[in-house]
Amino acid sequence: MTSSTLDFRTIRAVASDMDGVLWRGTETLPGAVEFFQFLHQRGIPYVMATNNSTKTVHDYVKRLRSLNIPAEPSQILSSVVVTGDYLAKHFPAGTPIYVLGSEAIEAAMTGLGYVLDPDRAEIVIVGLDYRLTYDRLRIAGQRILAGATFIGTNSDASLPMPDGLIPGSGTMIAALQTMTQREPIIMGKPQATMFLTAVERLGAPAANTLMIGDRLETDIQGANAIGMATALVLTGVSSEEDDHGSYAPDGVYDDLAAILRQWQHDLATA
């Protein structure tokens, strides 16, 4: 632990980011398994709230269980899930869409009844796209200029990997903003939607729900805005030297192992 004003005796539920908190690429980060086994054993509800749009809910559940972290589909709250909820509320099934992003986004949206159609798309959804080409970027930009609704799964400019940062969804979104001069509707953190959904699923007041993340400008900023307790871990993007400004977390920790130690200490001194 580096600094904290948190009293874990008041925490009734947990929302946690995954990339940069539980793992970095294929590397599992310190304390990840033990922390969530601790929550499970004590009956403390938790969800995984991630901006990553490259994986399906099934992918996340499978990876978590492979690490012996108890997980159910209802505990996965990704930017893809939030995007699907938004489309279902605002556009009828059958609406043509174009996805500049992962196959996971395509599968989720077609599963809801939306139709992939680059020539007639009325919605353009942009996320991290490992298949990015000039032509795919061109199609997305032209559909937005033709009036399609511009949706970004999240605005993360980068993604932490073992060998350093790689371009994130925000990089693809920025290219289309430059081309079209249009502003996207952002689904993921720091927008309130994901945090409010997490609190609703967990069933605890925001003030008694802890958001754990590795990014000040998304995880911490968004959670602070709706009154959640916040903990920054230093295993991902943000560092202790960063200017916290108005994004100041309630606690700064080296990793999940440090959070677990503090939580156990607070309980032992209750």
C-alpha cells in the first residue's frame, strides 16, 4: 500500500477492472486469485467492469475460472455488454450496423438481432480493432459522414501489455473524429452508464461499493462521479507520480495483494 483513507469494514461490494488489475496480457498480476477467492468466501458480491471490447462474456468467464476465480456471466460487465444494452433501448432489431472493432462486438450485436451491412449501416460501433485496415477505417468514416450514429465502446487510448502499452479503442475513435469532425457516444468508463449498472447489479449503495482500477481518467474519475469508493492499483497504466487532480482515489495500492492485506487488517482490528 502507498496511501489510503479507505476503511474496508464499510465495503459491501466490489467492481473491478481486469486489464492492468487482474492481468497484463497473459501475465496474472499479484494477488488477483487470492483477492477474489477472499471475496467469494466472505459472500461479498463483485462484478468485473471492463472497457475491453475484444472478448465475449464467455471468454472472460472461461479465463477467470481457469485461474480459479469464481465467475458467472452476470458478473461480467464489459463495454460490449453496455453497448448492446444501449442499442436495445434506442434502435430496433434489424437495424443495419458496421463494426470497426472485434469479432466479439459483431457476435454480441448480431446476437441481439442487428445486421452487419457496411453499405447501409445506420450505426457505426468502434472498439479496439486488431484487424484494422485503411479500408475498414474508410468504410466507418464514410458511414458516419452519411449520418450513421457514431458509438465508441470506450475511449481508452492505450492498453497495458507485458511489453508496454499498445493502441486502444480511443486511438481508432480519434482517427474517425479527425476524419468526420463528429463526436461519438461513448459507452464505457468514465461514462456513468457502466458504473451505475455495476452498482445496480451488486445491490449495495455506491458509497459502500469499491471500484478498483488502474486508470485515473476512466476507472477512478467515473466511479468518483457517482459516489463510489475508489482504489487505484499501480499494476497498469496510471502511476503514483501522475497528477491525480480531481480524479484522486481513496486509496493507492501497489497491487491487489496489497488491497487484500489492508482489508484483512481492517477486519482483524474491528
